[in-house]
Amino acid sequence: MSRIALVRKPGPRLNEGLVDHIERVPVDLPLALEQWQGYVEALHAAGWQTREVAPADDCPDAVFVEDSVVLFRNVAVSTHPGAPSRRGEIAATRAAAEELGCSLNRITAPGTLDGGDVLKVGDTVYVGQGGRTSPAGIAQLRAILSPLGATVVAVPVTRVLHLKTAVTALPDGTVIGFPDFVDDPALFERFLPVPEEHGTAVLCLSDSHLLMSASAPRTAELIGSLGYQVTTVAISEFEKLEGCVTCLSVRLRCLS
């Protein structure tokens, strides 16, 4: 199994990134660069290689590289972001996936889809339908992934930016989320509420090791009590732009 993560360094216009559901707060770019480096170092320490995607400095949100491509096994699906200002991010991530040998597909207009709205739990692919991802985009993703054995399930998202702002999943398939962010927890087979807004996101480094935000110490303690090793990283500058640990990388596990 491969352990390669695509990442993209924050660009000079990061402070202009989109904010939809929280109050805008100035971003400290030097601190953001420092935090991004700490995030990359945490991936390396857990045994992951990183590949840096070419800059897209005209796109303030380009550091949130997960939004531009969806991976399922060795298939890469270039997205068509709901925000027009983010569509310039796609070409470089597509090129990076192609260089790694991924089979390439794409979402096309009029459909829209952001990678942050896609949560994979085994062969079930939950897709948040809300402000950035449209029914047409979900239908296109279903047409691409269903022949590969995936079941694509649309999930309403009305309270936060992306589905993975509200929920992510532990390695055993349990979905975790902050209740105020989740439209309908009953849509998930197993749901575990967490006590902090920034505790909704876990990045699975392995079946037993998770990466989380340092902004959610009570949630990290809760997850640790379930038997997982938890590493925390400071990502406060990205949280000011509704970002989390998952959206700062794209993890490739199934390359041949």
C-alpha cells in the first residue's frame, strides 16, 4: 500500500481566502507557513511521503488541495469547485495525480463538486450536497465511482462549508462530528458526537494513528481513550478560513 500525500504550500494571497460560515479574521501568513511546515513534518514522521503540487498563487485557497481532486483507490477525479475563484487550482493537482499513475476522470459543468464534501467510509462515499457541491456534480461522481464498487450517498450540508467540516470517520468506520454542524446524524450507521468544533476532523495516518487539530484537546483525549494514537498539529491560521487537517493534503494509498 502506498503512503503518498499531495500538498501545496500556502500562497501569498492566503488572507483573501473565502469565508462563508464564520466571521473573517486576518490570517498571519508567516505563521500559516510555519504551521503548514509542521503539518508536512507530521506526515513525514508517520511514514508518509509528500509530493508538493505546483503553486496556484492567483488562487488564495489553493493550499486546501483536497478540494481539487477526489481519490478512490487509484482513480483520481478532478473536481469542478462550486466557487469560480477556485477553478484555477485544478490543473496542477490533476497533473500531480497523472504523474503518480492515477487513472483520470473529471467533474464538468454544470455540475460542481468540492473534494471537502467527499467522505469515504470503506466502499461508501458520502457526498455533502450544499453550497459548493450540486446534485449534478454528485450524479457525475456516482457515474464514475459506481462501476468501481462504490456506493455514493448524498448527504445534506446546510450548517457548515463542507461535509468534512461537520464529520469525518475513524478507521473502524465510526463517523464523528460536532452535533451542531450535522444536519442528520442518523444518515450514518455509527455516529460519535465530539465536544469541540475543531474536533470534527481526523486524518487517518494508519489504522491506529490519527492526526487532529491542536485546537480540540478534549476531542483528542476522547479519541485517544478509544485506543488510537493521536498526533495534534497547530492549524489555527487555516481554521480561520474554515480549513481542517483533511483539506491540507490528498492521501494516495492504493497506487500500484
